[in-house]
Amino acid sequence: MRQANAFLSVYTADNSGMCSALYELGGLVIMHDASGCNSTYTTHDEPRWFDKASMVYISGLTEVDAVLGNEEHLIQNICEVAKQYSPKFIALGGTPIPMMMGCDYDGIAQEVEFRTQIPCFGLDTNGTKDYVSGTSQAFRKLAERFSITRHSKTDSSTISVNILGLTPLDFSINGNAEQIQQILRYKGFDVISTFAMGSSLADIQKAGNADVNLVVTASGLEVAHYFYEKFQIPFVVGCPIGHWMTQQVTEQLKIAYKEKVNINLTTDGKEDTDESNYKVYIIGEPVIATSTRCALTHDHQISNVRVLTSLQVDPCLLTKNDQARCSEDDYLENLKGAQLVLADPIYRLVTKDTNSFVDWPHEAYSGRIWRSNIPIFIGDSFNKWFEQRKERAPLI
């Protein structure tokens, strides 16, 4: 498989995913690196940087410390900053250079926690994996360290829910994340926490009391499994995109709670069994993309829809004819003659013979370039947005 791209970009790295997941929770988040990775995160991957303060720092790794492995210098610097700012927790992740050094993040975190008496944890990020890996690790660590108790339910009139997998990397900051919460509350659910956009650390500490979890991106799947193993909280995988999928999500949350079962809605898209028939492609984050397929098939009667993604994700999120870990060559081959493609505008570079291309900018892929064009795609808003795009281009 070719390892370099001539046309396409790459997705946000795992260290930025870690920072994005922890950004709003009042913690001290440190990327162990010389300097470059911090500027990449703040200028390209984090839309909240100029409006909402957060303690995200770079360690300032020097060449001498990298060669000699002087971890005491890093530990002292972290302790000094922690003493000055009193964060609620400390998180430490890595980039390519510490990966080559064999840096022991868990060991450093234990020493820092011993000296500061502040909860501290390490994340095995290295800057070579995609953001789903970093956010997944961060959400799991949050749950392990802070969502540690479960209380007996006293009010049985409402079903409480956590929304797992929320960051601006997938939903931007235009109201999509808030729209999910509004839909659930309108349907009678009590939203305890969101992991972790729009929540505080106090909300995260109450997450173990939820009746059911909603996984809206691949980043929330690992922590959903943790909650199921730890507290037997069932989960539903799916994002409320379009009218039909929104109904399914709210109905299946009630069923999951009542029957104590996990439900995966991402494969319910009327998949065609003949691979040669595929003419419609959705490219992007798999839970959002497969939920969008459900909207196209059920709300708009568009068949033969296939999902492609370059992300490394759990196979359960895709059907057998979908494809993960796509290379640029895979896109060039699969998209030949496609009648419709929904994807970030950068993918136009490999879909020159496509009859219709619907621009759907993705913050984790193209950064801030087309941020103002990211639509509200939650609930019925998707149907309205898609109908407007159909009027501008010849679709199936």
C-alpha cells in the first residue's frame, strides 16, 4: 500500500485528539514534544482556542533531554506549573520523538501525582495515529479516574443518558453538539454528561449514574464498553442524523435501557449486497457516515450507499462492503464513476469524474478552511440541508 499522498490530506493526529477530548474539563494537558505539535493543534485542530481558555501546554523537549532521557526535567516543570495553576487533573501524552525514546508516560504520571497530589494519568499517543485513538484513550482514562461510583436510582420517571464521543473535531462549534442534547431532552431524557464537549468534570464524575449511553462517534465506543463492563450501563451506537435516524436513536435508547442490551444502529442502512452496484459514497467519521447512510436510504430513498474512511476503527461500526483505513489509491479506485459523493471538499481532488459532489467539511480533516460551511446536520436539519444541495446538482 502506498504510504504517501499526492492529493489528499490526513486526519488530525492522536495527540490533538487527546487535547480536544480534555479541553473543557479544567485539567492541565501536556504534549511531550519540542514545539511544533502544539502550534498544529492550536491553529488547525482546536476551534475553541481563541474563545475558551484551557491549560494545554507543550513540554519544550530539548535535543539533549531526548538523547539522554532526562525525565526529571519534565517532572519538575509539570509540578511547577501544577503548583501555580492548581488544575483539577494532569494529563500527559506524546508525539513522535518521545515514541522513539520509549517514554514511560504512566511512570511519569505516577511520580507527578505523588509529588503534587493531583490526579495524573498518561496517554500513549505518538502523533502517528489518528484522532479517534487519542480521544478514545482520553475518554477511557476520564471514566476510569473520575466516573468511579454509581448510586441507586431514586427517580424512575426519566431515563438518564451520557452522550459519548463529542468533540469539535467531528461536530465543530456551530451548534451540532448542542442540538443532540436538545433532541434528547425534548424526547424526555435526562442528559447527565457529554464526553466531553459542553460538560464539566463534575458532570463526568456523575456519568456512572446514567441508565444508558449514546455513542455518537467512534471515539465514544471504548468508554461505552468500559461503562458496560464496570456498571452494566447499556449503550446505543448511532448519531441522530435525519428524521428516521433520530426516531430510531430515541426509541432504541429506551429499548436498550429496558432490556439491558447494547444496540448498534450503524449497519441499518439497507445495504446492497452487490458491490458492483455502489454509486453513492459517504467519506468521513464512521458513526456519522453510517448514520447519514440511514438518513439517505430511509428519508431520501437513495440506495447503494457505501461508507469509506481512512480512520482505524472497530469493524463493528461498518458493514462488510464498507471500507476503513483507505489509502489515496483506494479512493481513486473506488470513486471512479460515482454518481454522488458526500465528503470534505478536499476529496474533490480524487473524484474528478463524479456527477455530483456534496461538500461536507470535516474539522478533523480540513481544519478551519471551510469551518463556516459546516452544516447543522443533527435531526431534521440534515434533511433540509441535503434537499438544498439536491437542487444544485443532479443526483440519483
